[in-house]
Amino acid sequence: MRSLCLEELAQHLMAVSPPITRWVNPDWARNQTLLEWVKNVSTVRSRTAAPILFVHGAEDTIAAQTQANQGVGALCAVGDVVDYRTYPGADHNTVVAIADHDIMAWLELRLKGYPARQTCQSVAGYGDGPAEVGAWMHEGGW
């Protein structure tokens, strides 16, 4: 099965028949079918065996800082080790290139057996840590 990049996926969805606007409610926050689908495709269901490096561009307008915090918070809530880094000046499309050196250094340290840095307690927007994020997840947030 061939995977699509984001741009190809967007073009594909624009050409879907019937038009996507007929099967996705523009007022998505009230579309129970869409909310259930998002809930079911969430990758955060249980703790992973490996640590996670989560990089986010501070200028990202596709996945806002609050969304990134929510994603990291969900990972923290299930007990993952997350090294969360935000890059000033980077957006959704440039963050990997800007963070390239850090990503490679992070991977090298993991391969040498050094533990990853845990940043879960410092996720902004959720009080003092993952306990509050867990409560948010159970209320249907992620």
C-alpha cells in the first residue's frame, strides 16, 4: 500500500466524490462521527517501550503549540518518556530540517545506551504534569 504525503492527501481529498463537505461536518467540534474517528485513530493508547523525541516549530500554524502540548501531554499521561523540544523560527514544514542536528545527536545517544531526558513535568498548559493531562484525556480531550 502506497502512503501519501500531506500535499497529495489534500489534493486527493479535494477530488473525492461525493465532496468531502458532504461527509464531514464543517462544524467538526459537533460532528460525533468525526470525533469518534479521531478518538479511535489516536496513537496514544498505551506506553511505548522506547523514548520519544517530540520536536515542534514555534511558528507552526498547522499544529499549534496548544495542540503539540496536548499530544505530548497524552504521551506523558500513559507513562512515556518524552523529550519535548520547541524550535523558535521553525514551522510545520521546516522543523525537522532545523532540528536535524539535535535529532541525530538524540538518536546517537540512545544507540549508545544513554537515557533520554524526560520533560513531561514541564508541559505547558497542564498544571504540574501528566496527572492533569490524564484527567483531560478521560474527559474526551485527545
